[in-house]
Amino acid sequence: QVQLVESGGGLVQSGGSLRLSCVASQLPFSTYRMSWYRQAPGTERELVATISGDSADANYGDFVKGRFTISRDNQKNTVSLQMNSLTPEDTALYYCKATGYGFHYWGNGTLVTVSA
């Protein structure tokens, strides 16, 4: 059974940084596109960042504006999201997603709260 487990969320002050991680199990990790999404209360889930299996391409939501960096370690089945210059508008539940072969899998999310 595929599992995606996020970690690294927490409470941080505005302007601070957090690093999120997602560990995947029971899937051929290096062949899956990995993505981070987020969802704030009362809003739709939105794409934060996505990275190809070989890390050749990475894309970000317009709101990221150079503040976040997605990376992956295929040896450790891990995808990370380094988030800098956080603002209260970044407060949300952050989810990891794996996409490949017509399937997609989601983690349960990790909560990021940014105080003013």
C-alpha cells in the first residue's frame, strides 16, 4: 500500500523559514512526479511546487515568487520543500502528492502556521 508521510510543519513567525519533507513508500519513487499542494480554510487546494522524477524540471505556483524550493532524493524516497520568507498568507495544510502511470496518491498533510 502506497504511503506518503509529510513532516516539518509547525508555527513560525512571519519572515521565517520551514522545511517540509515527504517520505514515500511502496512505489517506484524515481518514476513518479512529486508535488506539494496546500489548502487554507475555506479555499481550494492549490499547487505549490512540482518536480519531475529526475529533477530535470520544477515548477511553482505564481504566489511562490522565488521563496520556495522543491527538491528530491530518490535514494531516500523523499521530496522536500524549503520555504523562506513566509507570510501569514502561507498558513495552510500542506500535502504531498505522487503522480504516475495514471495514478495519484496523497499524504495526510502537515500544518504550517505563520504568525504576523
